Amino acid sequence: GVIEIPEREWPPGVREATTFGMACPQSSSALARGRPQWSEDCLTINLWVPRPTPSAPLPVLVVIHGGGFFVNAGDGAILDGTNLAKRGIIVVTFNYRLGVFGFFAHPTLSKESATHVSGNYGLMDQIAALHWVHDNISAFGGDPRNVTITGGSAGGSSVLYLMVSPLAKGLFARGIAESAASVYGPLGHRTERRYGIEPREAQGLQLGDDIAALRAMPARELKERAALETNVAFGDGPNYWPMVDGAVLPDEPWALFDSGKFARVPLLIGTAADEGTIFALGNPIKTRDAWANHLARRHPGAESEVQAAYMPADSDLFPVVARWVNDWTFHGTARAVARAVAARDVPVFLFNFSRALPYHPPIEAARGRNLGASHSSETMYTFGNFVPPFATVVNDTDRALSTTMMNAWLQSIRTGDPNVVGLPRWPRYAKSSDQHMDFGDEIRVGTGLHSASLDAVRWARECVERGAGELLVTSIDRDGARTGYDLELTATIADVVDVPVGARPSSGRRLQYPCVAISSAMVSSLPRTRKSAATTDPSPH
């Protein structure tokens, strides 16, 4: 479990460190515009430190940038740590490898590795940054025992991945995950085909079997050759995303959360109310029939129920596409993680950001659309950075909301509890009460966040866990390579209480509970059978 980082000789004298380092190699997508230059020499760290430095060690906030694991860097204007550092904490941002450079698995690379795995280099960079903070932050006045990790979008997902990674154990004391995506969705596996996703090492071989030749290839050529799938909500092509590799991520993150194998640190987690609107703008699916087919491919075994929940009444797909992305990518992740953490009696606080942005960049496809509180829009408020074009249109309500959110976030960073003077009492999350704090035109405690949508179509996993007895499983071939899933659905359920999540059937095949819709009515309609002690091996994986 050791991450080996090659050391470089420090040049003689004092090295100037007053400008940001170069961004890591990345896609030329819209998110990366304005970054015409990047370098493979990109693993740099940025710090904002209060002046003068107080005598007592300061809390530290380590920020993981978003960008779908294929674009962006730690120097983004929204993530500027000046405003937070002025309030008495140290802020750290950094770069990590992206796309094919950060998430490329290959059997030869696995053989070369001391851990015999490959693929999660971007997450390993994040862990290496945390090691650097642990070893060095005291020299800047920081407290290595009081480190909070935070991020939005892919950065929020990273916070949750690090919470279940044994390699990050002990490197942080709290977590803040904003707009985290798909952590309760199916991940690719390094060596196994799961959910219709080819093994990531097999995907790597498609790029080339000669590692020496790939290493000799110019970075720009390798990036272009990798044919990255950047349409993360709707695409079916290859992507370079964190994977289950057996070391950095030893299992599906949802399984690790549900089984209690996560860092028992206070967590603040939530989403924007309208996460899906920006993604709906980029929806390549234009007709009702094509959208129905998309839902069927993504949710085999529950096509009719999902289509009933997410089909439009007319030809306008935008509202239902946005809601589908909300539920299956963002809101479902936040609620499921909050429930898993709360179930272990670990403090967790759930939030919803509902303040509609006062202005959106001139996106051609957005004309006439209300984008609402769109993806990761809360980040400007929690950092106090209203960057252009928003800077000229925010009003006193926005500035007051930002101040309140910054104060709550700072209190969470210092103590693990966001409750602070000027904020209504923010209750710890519990499944039974299902309470959250809503930050919008008003700040108030709410209940049942997105429950109408999230309860309408259940996770297959939850339906199985709600049963009482034993699980018999049969393989149902749904052309996984085409649909994006290779499912094993329950053929018969009868008294399932004895089967733990992740138990292995007698055949040795692991039960798979991906994030696929299946209603409780569908479960109850399955044929029932008598309990058979020989059906499963109840020992956990």
C-alpha cells in the first residue's frame, strides 16, 4: 500500500514559488478553454496562509478540484483561498493527473507496480498531496491533525473515494463533499467485466500493448489517441475515471460505505437543487423514442418503471433529462452516502443549495431555459468568489448567503459541526428524520430532500436489503456491452435477511447490486421459494 514518488534534486538556492504551476495534460473541451498550455510536469501544490500567522496551529482545508477527472486544475479563480485564509485557516489546492494520464490501467503497468495494480494514478496523486500536507503543513503554521478534505463535482466524488481508500487512512480529520457524482453508481473494474463495462486493463490494451511505445509517444498524441469519452452523463464510449483496482479502491465505493469500511470522520455533504440542467443542455438525444431507448439501456430490468418516471409529456426532453441526471447521478449519491455514514453513528450533515444563479454564461443552448441552482453553483458561495460574469450581477442577498455559508463551512472545518451563530440549528442527518439545511432565498431546515423522486424508483440494492431471507440469483444477459450494465438480477427472493451485501453465491460468483432501478412492487411480484441453506456462502467478501 505504499505510494512511491521519485525524488528530484532541489536546484541550488531559493526557488521562487509565487506563481501557479502548469495544469496537467487535459482535454480541449469547453471546460479546458483558456488553458492552452499544460505540462506533464504539473504536480504542484498551492497554499494560502493568513498573515501574520497565529501562534496556535491552524485548521487546514485541502481542496480537490473538479472537472470530471479530465479537465481543470488547482488554480481556478473560484477556488482561490484568499477569503477563507483571511478567516483563519490554511487553504491548499493542487493538481492531479487527469484523463488517460491519471486513470489508465494496463496489465504491464500492474506487473511493474509494487502493489500489482494500475489505473488510479489521479487518486494516488491526491493521496500523495495529503501526505505532503501531513509532513509539511506545520512549517506553514498548519495543524496536520486538523485537515479537512473538500471538493466539488469530481472533487466531491474524490472526497468520498478517499474516505473508502485504505491508502488515505489517517490523512484527514473531516470531509466536505459538494455535488459528488455517481459514487453509488457502477464503477469499472481493473480486471473484471462488470455492468457491461470492459475490464479497464483490457481497455488499456486497446490503446496499445507495448508500454515502452506508449511511454515514448508524445503526450499530446497519446491524449488524442485515447479518445476520451467526455459526455459523462450520456456517453457510452471509453472513459478514464476512478476504478476498483484492489488497492486504492479495494471494492465498489457503495459496498464499502454500506459495510462500514470508510473513514469515520464528520462529513458535510450535499448538492445543488438543479445539478442536471447544465448536463441536459448537452444531451445528444433529441427524440422521445431515442430517450426511451436510452433509459431502457441504462436501466435494464426496470425499463417500464423508469420510463414512466422520466418520460416527458410532450417533445421537450429538457426537464425530464435534467431530473434524471439529478436523481441518478447527484442527489441519489448524496442521500445514500449520508444514510450509510449516519447508520454508523458518524456525524453527517446534509445540505441543499437552491439559490438560482443570478446570471449564466451565454450558452447558446440555454436560451429560454431556467438553469436554476445548477451544477456546483454553491462553490462560489462557499469560497466567497463571485468570478466574472457573476461578479457584476450578484446582490446583497447573494453576498449575505455567501457569508453565512462560509461561516458554517469554516465551523465544520474547525470542529466537524457546521452549527454557528446566525444559522438555524442544523440537525445531524438521520434516515428516520431525513432532515437537511436548505441554502436559498431563505435559509431553513427541510425534510425529505428530493424524496418524491428518489423514493419513486428505488435502488436495486435497497430492495434486496429490505427483503427478509435468502437471495437466489440468475444471470440475465442484457447485452451489457451495449447497455452499459451486465446485471445479475434477483430471480427469486424469499427471506433474505441472512445474506449480507456482497455475499458470494455457492457458484463463487459475487452478487452484484448496481444502481439500477427496480421497484418494491417488482420485488414482491417475483416468485417465492423456500429457504435453502446451500444457496449462499454468507461470509462477507
